[in-house]
Amino acid sequence: MDPLTKLKNRRGVQYWNGDHKIPTAPLNRYLWLIDIDHFKRINDEIGHDAGDATLQQVAKILKKFINKQRCLGRWGGEEFILITQDLSLAEIKKQADELLTSLREVEIVHGINTLRITVSIGVSVVKDPSDHMWSRALSQADKALYVAKDRGRDCIAMATDF
């Protein structure tokens, strides 16, 4: 458990991935990497307390998107990981739009500062729970995340190698 956000940590997420059966078609297990845009600026300009408050608020919003078929964790730093296996490919965009909107609308008040944040999301498919496939899906989601950042942030990018 991550002590700051009260979400699963890396080990908890990896355990969940290995412990839960991969869904059958037309559903897939999707790995979402969610990164807070310009997070370093919050820490550098306002302070690490503001950064911690931001992480906690993002975690609180992300928890609203969890159900029994999903897993949420803090992957590290300002990066979160979401695993879904109850959505079709067509439903991913709709769910991502709802998530992006929810986070965009939040105001984080810290002292005299009011912060608004956005996130970028990279999504890939986990074809089986093996360590090899997990590493591959992580790498693909990370590359997709950088595509989202390159597109201007505050959006989702899907890995193309399904």
C-alpha cells in the first residue's frame, strides 16, 4: 500500500495482475498509465506539500473509477496505474474522457494557491498475466503516454501494437 495515497503500490498492482484471470473476447485487460501533467512545476514553485495534496486529490478522483474488475495503484512519483478488464476498446475512449474531465474540473486549494491539473494517459493491452507480457504492456503504455504528452497533454493515446 502506498502510504500517501492509500492506493496499491507497484507490488500490489503486480500481484493483482497475476492473481486475476484475463477476460475473454470481446473484453481485454487494459493497462493505463496516468501521469499528472507539469507535476514538477507544482513541487518546484509551490512546494512538496502542494505536490502531496495534488497526489492525494488525484487518487481520490481516480478511486471513483474503480470496481471489482479494475485495479488502481500509484506506480511511482506522479504516475498512477489503472487496470481495466470490463471495457471494450470502444468504451476506453468514453471512460478516458470522463476521467480527464473529472480531473480537469478539480480545484486543489493549498494555502493561498488554487491549482488545476490535467493528466496524460497511455493505454496498452495485457494479453496474459506473465511477467514478460506485463513488461511489454508497461513499455507500450509508457510509449503511448509520451505520445499523449507530445500531442499537448490532457489526452489519451493508445498503444498501436495490439
